Amino acid sequence: MMLLRIALRNLSRRGRKNVVVAILIAVGIGAFFTGNAVLESSVGGIRRTFSDNFTGDLSISERSEQSFSLFGPDIPVIGGYESEPVLLNAAEAGNRIARLRGVDAMAYVLSSPVLLEAGTVRAPVLALGVIGDEYFSLFPAPRFIIGSAPVAGRSGWVVITEEWARRIAEAQGHLPAPGDEIQFSLFHNQSFTIREATLAGVIRYTPANNALKTVVIMDGRTLRQLCGYAQISKGTAPGASMGSSGPPGAYSDIDSLFSGKQSAPPRAGNGSQSSAPISVRELQQLMSEAGKAAAGTVASPLDHEGAWNFILVRAAKGADKKALAEAIRHEVQHADLTVQVKDWRGTAGAVALYVYFMQIVLYIGLVMLGGIVLILTINSVVMSVFERTSEIGTMRAIGAQKEFIRGIFVVETGALTLLAGVAGVLLGSGIVLLLNVIPVHFSNQILILLFGGSSLQPSISAFNVIVSLVASVILGLFAWIYPVRLALRIQPVRAIRAA
């Protein structure tokens, strides 16, 4: 108690100088509080941007030597494209995961870059092939501004973003409408595949940014055909390609139909095979049969069997996502499934990692700010020691122990930094509330992605208040170490003579 009285008396005696130091500390803590609030909103915003629009909370994908995300290879392949690995047992993995406690919903996704063509608009996009009703029920953020989500069982549909609708409107002179045909193509295995899809609607992502606008969502059947995967139905061997899904007797290599070196399909009424090239009539008949088979494939229900790259998982409200990820890993390992489990950041890949590194830079800036405040506080206490040389020497001369002198400075510095910390938290809270009343808006797409929105709207959290107060206390604990060492070196005789 005596230490506290002496410390408070000393603080009041040096009121003006202490006020200046307290203001500097309060400004530093206030800046720290505001910066931490902005970073908290940034981390939460970027997480919501991806988890509510694309990645869910967790994802299951096939293991591979190359690192892949939902948006493609994390390390681009120069001179070519490397397709994402297909889940070998997607349906089995999904069935096992769905039974786990904490899983709220799932969606199966096929991912591939394709070329979009609508009128004069021709550009590469990232296509996500999905089961429509399953996918759009998993993600709450995308909102339809034109049309609506495709109904269950509908095939051959596509949903584009508002940005793509705007580009098409600029080229065609009018906005695309539900029912319009959009063409997609993909160059794969030295050949082009072209498919048309019917526009079901236009969506707006929240927030809108460059990372989201290059995406189109389409019927999984259509993307499977573009990628060369067959629509797998029950009784069909998994992993069959489009070349093996034709009618009996059909050829997967159309060039062989025009070669006399290959045996042609049986002619009507002839049980033997002919070495002569196929006629135009026979070719038309074969293509008609292949078309009917393809139509039957498209019309068949799209289920969880067959080719999928990802299973996206939405955790139940209040569920521990880390614990759920461990439970999924244990389940798939127990079932000998060669899959990997990633959180939203790993599923988003390099895009989210880039933002994460930028956030680290901001955290480093906050640490440097704390260092500056610490140096200012130490300098202030050192000056206080020099000014109180005679006082310290007199106390030592009348029997004050080193622990007593040390205790005075510890209490003084701790009380000063704690009071300044409280003032800094109040200052920072005021700035945060002001930013919510008068938000700072962004037009730069990098800032929109970094802060998870088009405006800066941080919030006050109990965690941030506690961290800021603890930071001020730690600041006080470090600030007294060097000055106290100086004070304890003062010899009583020299101090009294200096007085």
C-alpha cells in the first residue's frame, strides 16, 4: 500500500510530463486497437467472402503431388494445363462424412477452366460443375438478380455472374435473359469439345471483386462432357471416359471411321466386317445413335457417383471446425480413402494465401508501432530517473532496499501505462464507431479483397479490448527494466552530494 501511495504521489508531482507521456502511450494503444479491429474485420471478411460464396468451411479432395485449389493449380504449369485430380470414391467418401456429427450440408463440385462465348464476348472462365439445388442451398451469399436457381433434375443450365452479364450486355446491346444459349469450349487431349448451356440466371456475389467475377456455375453433366468424363450411372464402371459411353459398336475415335486400314462396323444384313471405308449414310446413322445416347446421358439424374474434384462441407452452427476436420481425417483414414481435408483457406489456395501475406504485413506494422510506443515510454522513465537522482540516493542512504526502489518504478510505470491503455482503448473505440458511421469506401479491387468488402467497417470486440489492455500492461512491464537498472546503480553518497 505504501508503494502505491508513493508511486501515485510521484506521478502527480510530475503531472505535466506524465500527461505528455500518457498521451503518447494512449495514441499508440488507440492506433493498435483500431488497427487490430480493422484486421479482425479483414480476416472475418475474407473468410466470409470465400466460405459463404465458394469454399464452404472444409473441403475434401484427392491427394496429388501437385497442389490444387478450387481455382486450379496453386503453381501454374508453363506451356500447358494440368487438370485437377478426380476423387476416386467420391460417393463413398461423401456418405461417410455426411454421417459425422457437426456436418450440416455438403456439395459435390467439378472444377475446370473453359472458354465462354456469347456473341462477340469470348474469354476464359473458371467453370464449377455442380448439382444445382444442392450447391445453391449450401451457399447463402450469392443472390440472383436475374432468373433463379435451377430446379432439381434440370440439365444443361448455366449461371453467370453480374460482371459477365454486364460484359455480354455491352457487346450485344441488351442484358442476357433466362433461356439464352451460351457456348463453352475446352481444348483437352489435343481436341476441342464444344457444348451449349441454357442461361438459368445471373448472380451477384457479396462482396463483388476480381476473384469472383471470372466464375460460372453450370450443370455438372455439361462440364463432365467438356472435360471428357462420362455421366456415371449405377452399374457403370467408375472412371469411364466419354469415349466409352457410346452405343454398342460405336467408335470412340471418329478418324478411324474414314480409314480403310481399320475394320468398319457391321453393315446391316451382313454378319461379317468389311475393310471398306464407312459410307456417308452409315456415318449419319452412327452419329444419330450417338446423339440419342448422349441425350439419354444428359437426361439421366446427376448424382454423387462419377467424376468430382471436391466435396465442400458446411459445418453446423456452433460446431468446432478444427475438431470436425480432424474427425473427417480420421474417418477417411480409417476407410483407406486417398483424400485430403482442407479448411477454407487451403481450398481457396493461392488467392487467399496472397491476402493472408498482406495481412501479415499489416500485423508487422502494428508490432513496429508497439515498439515505437515502448521506446518513447522507456525514454520517459529514464528521464524521470535522471531527474530523481538525489531522491533515489537519499532513500538508499536512509536504508531503502533495492527491491523497494524497484517496486516504486514498477508501480509507477504500470499505473501510467495501464491508465494510458484504458484511454487508448476508449480512443480506439471512438475511431471504430466513427468508421462505422462514416465508412471508408474502396474502389481498388485488391483492397476490396483484402478487407472482405467495399468499405471499411471494423467492429469492437471483447477480445480486442483485452488484447489492447494486456499490451499496455506488457508495455509497462518492459518499460521499467532498463530505467530501474540505472536507478539501482546510483550511489547514495554521490546522489546526496549532487543534491
